[in-house]
Amino acid sequence: MLTTSTAQTPDERRYRPPEATIYRDAAYRGPAVFIGEAKSNLGLAWPVNSIRVASGRWELCEKTRYRGTCRTVERDTPMLGNVLRGLTIQSIRPVGSGGGGWNPNPPANDQVVRGNFAEFHTQPGTGGYRVLACANGSSTANCAARTADTWCRSVGWNGSAREHMETVANRVYLADVLCVRSGY
């Protein structure tokens, strides 16, 4: 039998990292790219003509590295031409409200599914905050695997059978970690 744990503190429920999806065509059509962090060079072969904003406020700029004419968007916009007057978007980044930024060390929003011999964690956390994939040095797959093993052992499992990394605000965190009892 699998059980799901979604217990969160009030602060964790209020926090949502900035997320948006940009589309080639107006009215959210055509190829799309999910954006969950600042992108100083989108490198797209097509113009961005619409955006869905799941959370946060986004600064869209006509040139790379947030240069040129920029506009801020905070809600779904089916036709960016109305906002940017035909500018081609080359960079995008989340912007804080009231001059403040958003938390660079986001709280863990761990969704857990537990079985008899394994437990899956979407955003593992320690002390309520996300676990960095590699605390010392660059975030390599080997370092993330060691970190995931250590984290799984800290919550009562033998190690990690699978883990992924997720970049948020230029920091790399563990994501989708499968903790196991044996045979990893």
C-alpha cells in the first residue's frame, strides 16, 4: 500500500518559486519552454509571443543578459506584442515584488510516496529547506548520488537508487530521489 504525505507549514504553502511557460505563438500555441529560473540567453530559434505565468513576476528583455528594452509580466499574457510592441525576447528572469527578491534557498515542498521497500521524494529537504545536490564544488552526477545516498540514510533508508538534479536560482538541488531498503 502506498501513502502520500503532503504536510506543510503555512510558510511552505505560501511559497511558490517563480514559474512560467513561454510560447512561440500567440494564445499559448506552438512550441513551448518551461522557465523556472533566470535565463540570460534563451537561445531560441523563434520569437516568444505569449506567456503563462504560474507564479512570480517575470522580466522579459529584448537582448541577452537582460539588456535592451525590458518589460515585467505577472500574469498570463496571450499576446506579448501588446506588452512588448513586437520585441523579440532573448532573456527572462524572475523579479521580486517591492524591490525584494525571492528566497534563493527555497523550502522543500516534498511530495512523498512510500512503499514497502522504497520511498520516492520529489524535493527532499533538511530542516524544511531543499538539499543542495553537492554542497562542496560543482554539482556532478556522482556528487549528487553521494548526497542522495547520505540523505536517504539520514531518513532511515539504506541509500538512493535514483536521483535527479534541479536548478533553481542558479543553485542545484536534489530532486526526484528514490530511497531504498536494499539492492541499490
